[in-house]
Amino acid sequence: MADLYPPLDPYETDMLDVGDGHRIYWEACGNPLGKPALVLHGGPGSGCTVNARRYFDPGKYCIVLFDQRGSGRSQPHTSEPRADLSTNTTSHLLADIERLRKHLGIERWLILGGSWGSTLALAYAEQHPERVTEMVLFSIATTTSREIEWITHGVGAFFPEAWSRFRDGAPEEERDGSLVEAYHRLLMNPDPSVHEKAARDWCDWEMAIVAVHPGHKPHPRYEDPTFRLGFARLVTHYWRHAAWLEDGALVRNAARLSGIPSVLIHGRLDIGGPLVTPWTLHRHWPDSELVVVSEAGHDARDPGMTESIVAATDRFA
């Protein structure tokens, strides 16, 4: 991570009421008069991280980050006992982004998103192309049913031991069906002994499939039981609905992004999210540039990923 810009603190933080009983945490960093840039975190449910601020030159960018509904410092958190997910959907998040943009008085901004954040970025830009100056997407996913089936079943061919443990975490009668549905039911179970074990099992699988290098260290947030439960609940909630997106629509509608300069950054070794997804997107999006990082998997901390992300934001500064 040595190629990130130095650590920095926000110059402003606040909570924004977005309706439905939700208040989202947001922060602004860097230069208040700089080029606006919005960071969309992954997961769903990961929350924004301090290192995400450091992908941008703080002297040239006004960097905006926020925790999506139910995650990070936003309230209520999805780990809470009576978590209601009915008003936590892709369309709700897209509306939150626009509400935040208007609240901050920003006309147009660069969008940076990784993993689930790239899905959300594409959905936002296709809905509001006039609000997007450029895009930098990495570890790209479009959250299709095919991708979800692969990440919960197919990729087990590469991680058979971990997948067997993951599958065995579901009730025996559901192990040959949708593991997303099975785990979501366990995660929403009010019994802590049930939902805490399911959250640990789900997160162990998530960590296993990104570990493509010897000595890979999981992000320390996975040791936090509150994070694990909220994260796993949101991931399964979004995946069981395929993010409420028409299957393949983000790629089919890429023509809406015409005229938006973009860099798509993806690891050659991203086994959980194979390169075919950004490659196909790139073919439908002439204004995009595809950067394949030969030694990287899905983790933005893998060799070459940070450098590629920072090089892209520097280019658009």
C-alpha cells in the first residue's frame, strides 16, 4: 500500500437523513475547492475505509465518502436485532447518492468504486450520466445471477476445502440449493448462536476466495462480530435479489456511458470475480480502458492494484 497518498483526516463529517428511518454517515477530505470525487465502497455492507481516501491527490480532489445504508457508521446498522432490510435496495442507494450530491452542492463528480461499489457506480452512472465526469472501477462486478452462482458454487472447484466448510454451514436439506437463501435465513435468525455462526462461516468463505497469494492477511475488520453480521446480512440480502437489476442490464446499457472517460482495473488472478466480466463490459463501452493487473486477485491490496488505481485518479485530476 506504499503507493497511496499519505493518511489524511476529513475536513467535514456529518449524518444525512435519507428517509425511511435511515441516516447515512458521510465525510469530505482533501481540498474543498478541488475536483469532486465520490467513493462507493464494496460489500454490500463493507463501509468506507480510511485508505479509500488515499487513492486521490488531496491537493487536487475534494474526496467524498459515505457509508451505505445499514453499514459502517450509518444508522440503523444491519447487525441490530430487529434489522429491517425492506428499505435497503439498489434503488434506495442510488437515491441516497443523488440526495448527498445535492446536499453538498456538487454538480458533477468522478465516481470511484470497487467490487460491489463498481456495480453501484455503473447503475448510478447509467441512471445519471450527466452527473459523472469520469469513472475509475476496480475488482469489477455487475452482480448478475451468473456471477452470484459462480462465487457461491462454481469457484469452489478452486477452493474445495473451504467450499466444503462453507456448504456444510447451511442446513443439510438446503446444501444442494441456493446457499445465498440458506445463509440469509440463518443470518436473520434471532438466535445469536445461529446468526453469529452463520456470519463467521460466510465471512470465512469470503476471505478464502480472495487469498491467492501466500501469506495473504484478511482485513482485520472480519474479526469484529458486529461487522461480520451486518456485512453478511447485506451481502446475502442483495445477492438473493441479484441487486434488483435486470440480469445483464449494466453491460447491455453501457451505451448510456458514452463520453465518460473510464478506467477498468482488474486482477488477472481474481478467481471469485473472473476477468470475463470487465472484459465484456469494456467491449460494450468504447470510452473505457481495461487495465489487467497480472499478479492481483480481488483484493485491492494485491500487487499492482493500488498503483493502477492511483495512476487513474492522477490522470483525471
